[in-house]
Amino acid sequence: MNPLPTRSDVSSRATKATNVVLVVVDDMGFGASSAFGGPCRMPTAERLAREGLRYSRFHVTALCSPTRQALLTGRNHHSVGMGGTTEMATAAPGYTSVRPATAATTAQILNAAGYSTAAFGKWHQTPAGEVSEAGPFDRWPTGEGFEHFYGFMGAEMNHWYPQLYRQTTPVEPTRTPEDGYHLSEDLVDDAVDWVRTQQVLTPHRPFFAYLAFGATHAPFHVASSWRDRYRGQFDHGWDRQRELTLQRQRELGIVPPDAELAPWAQDVPHWDELDDTRRAVAARFMETYAGFAEHTDAQVGRLVDALAELEVLDDTVFLYLLGDNGASGEGGVDGTLREHLVGHGFVDDVTDMAARLDHFGDATTYGLYPVGWALAMNTPYQWTKQVASHYGGTRDGLVLRWGDHVPDPGGVRHQWHHVIDVLPTVLELAGVPEPQRFAGVDQQPLEGTSFAYTLADAEAAERHTTQYFEMCANRGVYHEGWTAVTRHGIPWVMVPEGLPAFEDDVWELYDTTRDWTQSRDLAAQEPERLRELQALFVQEASRYQVFPLDDRVTERENPEVAGRPSLFAGRRSVTYRPGMGRFTEEATLNTKNVSHAVTASLTITDERATGVLVAQGGRFGGWSMYLRDGHLCYAYNCYGRDLVTVRSEAPVPMGPHELRVEFEFDGGAAGAGADVTLHDGAAQVGAGRLERTTAYYFSFDETLNVGVDRGTPVTEEYAPLANGFEGDLAWVRIELRGEPTPLDRAERDLKARAHQ
């Protein structure tokens, strides 16, 4: 439910009917889009740039949630509790993932000023433990100023089988990929319908629409017709692509003529070091990504066309942010069709991927390209997503269009700006003052600087002159053209052997007034300047709640270890009823690395009874307890690679039963094996062995559901969607037995198996 501000807290409404549309593409690097010299054809971005402005030195944080929280509050991400993603929240003030009431959002401010407001797509700002039908809902989109929401709440989403929310109600599409369904198209359908309805019913009110795509974040899901538009176009490899992109960027004027390619990342192979099989796989990954990006841009084009048809486009400030961080290198050196496999420290099998080239992008894959392409998509900068120290992790393209308010359409603006500058810019262009109080709460000052001054004057002196960066202890500071930076970790080494002490991190120094791309480290030549900037970082970090630094990634995703509230802290058992579901991993018992039992009370009414009793996760990781042709079955899907099915020797007779799965974890190491036995009352009816189990997480986008397996199926023994249990299910109970392996032990064990 929205807060109830008084209109006097801000303004009764904008002085002019200036609409605002904010579009965000996920995980797109600076050098990916054709609008910024990249190989992914994005004609809508190019059109908006021709009719508006490109911003060549626009910056974000290095991860999803922090950028979005900063974008919509106008404050640094640590200032509003989002030092990492929502799944990495801790008890430290800068890392709780809880936006304080002292930082009203863009939607809250504009809604109080008379705007209609709606959000579509990825949210990823609600504390993970609050994403359930139990709420609380004050930090959901509808509690943060948006009157309408249609989208998903987490980090990523399957684009073929998404699990969505309308307002706060769970919903799933009724169409399948075979029916032509795709999430990006669905989101824009809803956005267009909303704007049209708003213009019919309340055309006197300006509107604010926030459209945040799941694309182009993993998984790379797009129809083969879009992928195949790029067939053969990346056979030259990532090294040559960097050269081509930089050449085009110079021609576009978004980098100076003397800009050079930043150094290549350590331990990442050059294209000529790959064998033919690896090149074929890598090229197909990039073809898939480019098709995914172009398809996304085409959906933005549909929204632009709808605004033009409604004759409101020229009255709209249209901001198109081509990335919320740098391109992602989290697919590892070879890329993966099973993102969660790589996320657990394993590598995908190149030979297997090569045998599936025609399936890239379809519903049987959950793909992410090799780090070499991520580096190329961040051209001309170095490093990637997560690396807040370098511009490859934090510089993205921004396009702004606003009718005839731009005096030089097609122009480029080189003033240095940051994502916290968007809210003050929107308020200035809309004529809405910054509120000093909102909903009765005194507001902390906006920390961003409006870049509205740049619209009329390409040569205006820049006003955002100092900015810190930090993510997973990768950190840096920008001040009046200079950057002092230190990279702490390597994003694609998901389970590192060990990280240095913070005081041992090596700092670099760059003069970006002469070295646009952070290519020439001056730390040795100017040690005094470096010390001054290091001290400035400490000052800014102290001011904005960055300390204490925290370089944990995997470990922080466990709420008990991280120290954030957990819905199931101290609980050993939970009983579910039919129809319950859409429970994320933070909204159910954690059954990983611990012995447990799953019991279903039901009545068999058909001797060939079929259907799911309970399932968690999906095709790329999870487990399912189900009946097939009367047989009790248990499928365990480890990382989308190792699928083991245990089934009863005989069908379950008709009548009432308590069917049970006993999962006896080996212990001693996280992700170790387990013995599985199936029971009908006191009788054992089946048994099997798991040599490996999931060490950390089943899925980022799928959930636990009772009586049905929503989203993708855990096993191909039943169909997607139409797999509900056909009998009478009374309840399902999950009980923990024994103590789980501590996560610090889990991380050590993952490291030991990282190259298996």
C-alpha cells in the first residue's frame, strides 16, 4: 500500500504535463549497443539518440540492486542500505537492503505531485525475506510509489517460463514458448496497455513509467530467428570485436580520437588461443546475446511507437539506460548453458555445449556467454560487472530524448555523471521540487546532481566532480578527472582460493582527462596524489555507510551467516497445504546440506495416479516429489547437469497414504552425496543414491510449490505447467533432521571442487 503523503509535502502536480519514461536494460556493457558503437543492432536506441542526446560518461554501480536503489532514490546505494544485492544483505547499516523512509523514491515523489505511476519488469529491491504473499509490502513497487506493477522481484528470470507478480499477487503466463510467449514482449504489452488506458481515463495527469527488462541478464533467452540474424558475424572473435567497436566509438564521438583499448584482463584467453570447438561455442553465445539485445530494443521501439501514436512522445522525458552495470563475466572462461553450475564453481562441458548449438537461447538452456565477450561488450574499458573500481564495471550508455527541448538533436554530452543524478534531473525537468519532508518524515538530502544543465549547453562545466565506488570490496573514487581504484576480486572466479587482505590491495591511479579509458596507471609516478585520493575514498566511504567492507559473495547469500532476518530461523518443520506456493529459497526451509524428510498426506483415487506433490526449483536445479503412472518418484536435479530419479518398485495402491522421502545427507562436506529412500507409511518402497547434491542454491528465479511444479519442470518426466497432482492432497510437510554443514565449510569445499 502506498504511503499517504500530503500534497503540500511536495507539489500539487508538475508545472507542465511532462511525462517521464525510464527504461533500463540489464547487464549491458558500454560497448554492446550500436548506439554506442557496439555490434548489437539497436535501432530504437539509435533513433532516440538521433532525436536526443547520448551521454558518454554516465556511471552506475557494479551490480543490479544497488544501481536500481540509487536510480530511484537519488542517493548513493550504501546510503539507502543497498551495498550489495538483496540476496547479499547483512546487518551492517549500508547493507541491509532496507530503503529508509528518509529517502522517498522517484515514484513516491511524482505520484504525490499528481503523476500516474507504473513499473514493469525487474524490481530486485525488496529485502529477500519479504518476497512472499505474507509481505510486508511497503517495500514492494506498490509500496514505493507505483500504482501499478507487473514484473518479477528477483535478480533474473526465465524469459520463457517466468514467475511474475501483478501488484503483489503471483501470476504466470497462460501462453508457452510454443505459443510465441516471451517475457520482454509481455512486459511491453502491459506497459503499452497501461499508458493507453491512462491516457483515456486521466489524460490530464502526467505519467511516470519505469520499464526494467530482465534482458540482457542471463539467461540468454531469445527465438532462433533473432539469434540467427547474427550467424557468422562474430567468427572474428572478441579481440577483433574490441578493435571494431573502438573504431566505431571514435566515429560516433563518444570517445576521443586518441582513446585506446584498456588492458586485457588477466588469465582470460585471447581468441587465437581457443581451439575450433571453443570458438564455435563462443561465437554462438555472442550471436545469441546480440539477438537477445536486438529483440529487447525492438520492444522498446513498440513502446516509443505507442507514445507517438498517442501524441505524447514529445511531451515525455525518455531516458534509456543501456545497462545497470557492466557486461557480466560470470559465465566463466567458456560460458555456460547452466548458469547455476558455474555459480557453484564448476565449469560447463564445452563438447556438450558444442553439440547443442541449435538450442542456444531456447527453453532447454540457461545461458551466459564467456568472459571474453563480456570484456568486449565493455569496450573500450577494462573489467566487468561486480568490478566497481574500473569503468568496465560502472560506465554505461545513456540516451535522453525530450522533444524540442534538446537544441542539438544527435548531440553527445561528455559531462561526468552518475546514476544518483537521474532523480534530481527528472524533478528539475518535470518542475517538481525536492521534498524536505515526505509522508511526515524528514528527508535526507539528495546526493545526486541534476544534469538538466547539459541539455542546453554541450560545453557546460560538469557539476558532479566527486564520486566513490564500492562493490564486494572492489573500490575507487573519482575526483575532478582523476580516479584512484583497486580491484579486490575476479568476478568469474566464483569460488576463489583466497582473497587478499583489504590493506594488501594494489591501488591504481588514472588521469582520465588525458587517459579516457584508464589504460595508463600513474600510481608509481604520482604517489602523493594517489595517497590523497585514497584518503578521499575513506572520507566518502565513511560518509555514505560503506564501512565495514565485506568481500563475501556466496556466504552472504545465507541469511543466518549474513546476519539478516530469516523467516525460518530456528524452525525445523513446516507444513504446506495444496495451492500454496511461489516460495523463494528465503521463504522456505533450507534443505541443502542437511538430512531431511518430505511427507505428503494424500488419497489415491486412480491406480495410475500422476502429478506433482511438491517441487522446488526447476530444469536448472531443484527437486521434485511426484507420482507417475501410480509410482512414487523423487527427482533430484543438481545444477541442471546431474539428474537422478528414484522411484517406487510398485505403484501406490488406491486409498489414503502418507508418502515420504527420506534424504540422508552424508555430511562432512557441503554438496556431498546422500542416500534417498521412499516410504509408504512404515514400508520402504524404493531407494537410490545421489553422489552429489546442491551445495548452495537451487535457483534464483524458480520457487517451491505444492501440488504442482510451476515454471520449468525439475524433470522431463512431466510437462511444464500442466503437471498438477490429480488426486486428493491434504498436506505436505518438510522436516529437518540433523544439523546442516556450516556455510564457511561449504565455501571451502566448493573451492576444493572448483575445477571438477
